Amino acid sequence: MTTIADSADVATGAHIGAGTKVWHLAQIREAARLGENCVIGRGAYIGPGVVLGENCKVQNYALVYEPAVLEAGVFIGPAAVLTNDVFPRAVTPQGVLKTEDDWDKVGVTIRQGAAIGARAVCIAPLTIGAWATVAAGAVVTRDVPDFALVAGVPARRIGWVGRAGQPLRQEGGQWICPGTGEAYIEDGGTLRLA
């Protein structure tokens, strides 16, 4: 059953998938498309035309600016920000307040199962790979490979994580998930299931 809190602001024309929960003070803008069984936390913002796959979680006060695309099972931590402007300015060089026509929006794409930690900032345009994890407080300025664990300012890869989100251990020529036992193979700076 879809649940939308009375204090949430859901624009006409936004699509909210079955079973999705939108909590207090959240704002879902026009033409946003949320898949089934998503959770949008208190005070979160989902911009116009943003797309979320099924089973996504956007935690309290996170800001997801258009034209972001989140694939299925993506986690956005509390107060995380996905930006959309490479050269932000409030005014034109002539000092006139900018309008929608004065800038080109660029987006963050987050692939299936990836997680963005609390207060992390993803600076568009970039892609976060499938099942990757961005540590809390990181500032991501470039693409992140599948299964990568990135941290810092600017974010750098500090390890690998499996689909369970746990850091992988290297054993022989493979990386092993301590939670699931899944094996992964590293090849040229990328990781894939064995």
C-alpha cells in the first residue's frame, strides 16, 4: 500500500509506485517517477523528472536534483546531495537572475544496489557503479566503478565491497565477501563476480 504523509508535498504529475512510502515534509516534484516499494524520508527532496527504480531508499533530508537517475535498490543516506550544475551561479555575467533557460542541468546516475553514505556529495555529471559504496562525508568528483568502496575529499577508491555491502577480503587471486561467501575477480581496476 502506498503511503504519503499529510505534510509531504507531492506534485501533480509525479508518479509514485505501488507500496512506496513518502514521509513527513518530503517534496516530490513534477514528472518525478518513483518505482514500487521506495522509501522517501522526512524532508527529502526529489527534483523534477528524477527517476528512481524499485526498492530505493532516500533517507531524511537528502537532496536528489534533476536529472538524477537511480536504478533499483539504491540507498541514499541522510543529508546526502546529488548536484546538477557544473558552474553554479545565481546570476548571469550581466547580473540578471538566472532562469531555467540559462543553464544546462547535468545529472548523477547511480547503478543498481549502490549506496551513498550520510552527508556525501556527488558532483554531477558522474556515474556511481552497481553495488558501489560511497562513504559518509565523501565528495565524489569522478565516476566510481562497480563494487568500489570510495571515501575522502575528493573520494578515492580504498577497497572493494560485495553485494552485501561488506568490505571484501583478498584470498589468493580472488576477493571474497565475508557475509555471503561470493567470490569476485579484479581485472584492470574493475571487479566482477567470479
